[in-house]
Amino acid sequence: MPHGVVIALDGMGGDNAPFSVVAGADAVLEQHPEVRFLLFGDRAKLDPLIEATTRLKHRCEVHHTTEVVRDDDKPGQALRKGRQSSMGLAIEAVREGRAIGVVSAGNTGALMALSKFVLRMLPDIDRPALASLIPTLKGESVMLDLGANVECDARNLVEFAVMGAQFARALLGRLKPTVGILNVGSEQLKGNDTLREAAEALRAAQDLPFTFHGFIEGNDIGAGTVDVVVTDGFTGNVALKTAEGTARLVSGYISAALRRSWMSKIGALLAMPALKALRNRLDPRAYNGGVFLGLNGIAVKSHGGMDATGFASAIGVAVDMARSHMVEKIAEDLRRFPVQLLATPQPLVATP
């Protein structure tokens, strides 16, 4: 874009808005000073916060609206009444080409519905998938879907594999990512018909821009067995929330153990650099920013309860996607393999 990357922000979405949105955008400019923002929301609340920043006040435009998509609004309500809200107008800016992507910490269902309606889907994509980076023993992996689609068919899972692989190339630099389908076992006959049909379609495809590993189990997620974990939104969301809760549980146990006695407190002081590194590695704010893949545009969902640091991470994901031209590359991958990947897989004959 002529003036660098332009990101549209829903200034009123999320539990800590608008403060976390403004402070997060200002923090991003320290690393990416060329980025500009279109900020949508109540000017009376946004202007004082922006004026107090060191960088953002010179790199953003505020577009006033008092309408907000509420957390309890249904997707249908957002479609009927939310087009002039801070979320709706931010998405519209992407459709009009005034911004390359939108970031919101607001209502997830509303963001998906409005983004799908306004931005439309890429050709040959049936549904968008919510994808995000997750920490593993080997670094980071991509996981999708994380809640956008509670029920999926085999075609959806195949599409998720294609989109997730491109996401891994763009954000993780994996030239030919490995892709696995989450299942109750790694054997080919495990799981339901949907999982087996999707796996069969991917095994049969030729010249894929990724390597299909096959089925993986829950313990493979943290182990980093594959670069891309594919699953339906119900399972993916449960797995993600379980992992986040486990990270907090482990951190709590460690913290309690280090405060137990004066000797453990001394040990904590000696181990402080290592403990700090562990805390940063497990910090969910560093992995904040779920992406709706499959849209004809960039839409990033921040966790609603994130602070400025977490919201800045979500903006960073949008910036990385814009710089890598990921939407265009996903469309290109889909055009390269329309027959093998997007034809509806034939049901397998059940093995007695």
C-alpha cells in the first residue's frame, strides 16, 4: 500500500476496550513504525487515550461511531444491526480497500458473521476457520479450527489443511509444513467417517504444497509432531482451552512451591532468569490473535479479555499476514489443486 500497511481496529470490542486497543496499537508501532491504523469507535472515549500516546497519535485516523456489537449479540443480530458499529465499519474498511486487515477483540460469532458477509469467502472455500499459533516443545505450530465451526464435514477439514499449511509458511517460515488431523489414535482406521474421508482425500492428492502426516493424538499437539493441527471447531476449542488452563495450573504450582519456605525463595531468586523465560514461553498473550482463514481479506480475532500486550500480538499477526500476502497465496494453492483437494471425498467402506 502507498503508505505502508493499514490496519482497521475495532476500538470498542473486548473487555478492556478502548484502553487495550489504543495501548496495543501504540506498542506495535515501536516494532513496526510504518504501520498506520484506522480506529473505529466513540471519539469521546478514544481521543483522550490517543492524545496521551507517544506514537499512535501520529499514525491513526479516528472514525466516530457510538454503535457497538455487544458480547451477547447473536450473529444474526450483528448482521441486521451491526453494520454501522465499530466492528462493522472496521470490516467495511477492508472491503473498500482502505485497510488491508481488521483486528477486533469483540464478539467472535458476530465478527465471523460480519466478516463472511462483508468480505466474502475465497473461491472454493466453504467455511472460514479460526486458526492460531500454539507453543510446542519444538517451537510453534498452527492449530485450526478453534471454534468457528462446531461441526465439520470431510471437505471442510481438507480446506483447513490447505489454509493451515499456508498460514504456517507465512508466519512460521516452514517451506513444506507437515499437516496432521487430530484423532483418537494414529492408526488409519481410527476415528469417525468424516476424519477418515478427509485423510483419504489428502493421501490421494498429488503434488501438495505440504506433507500430510496422517492422524495425530492429543499428546502430539504439545510435542510439535506436526506443523499444522487440523480438527473441527468443537474439538479444537476444547483442546485450546484445556492447554491454556494447564499452563496456568503449572504456573500456579511452580509459584506456590517457590514461596513455600525461605530456602525455596532463595532458590527462586537464583533461578529467576530461567523462571522468567518459562513464564514468557507460557504467556497466552504471546500467542493471541486467531485468524479467520478462507475470507477474501484479513480478519484477526483477539481474545476478549486480553490486555494491551495481548492485543498488540493480535495486530502483529495481521501485519505479518499482510506482508506475506497470505490471502492471495491461499487462493493460489486452492487453484493449483481444485480436483484433488476440493472434490467431495467418497465415503470409505467400513472395515468389518
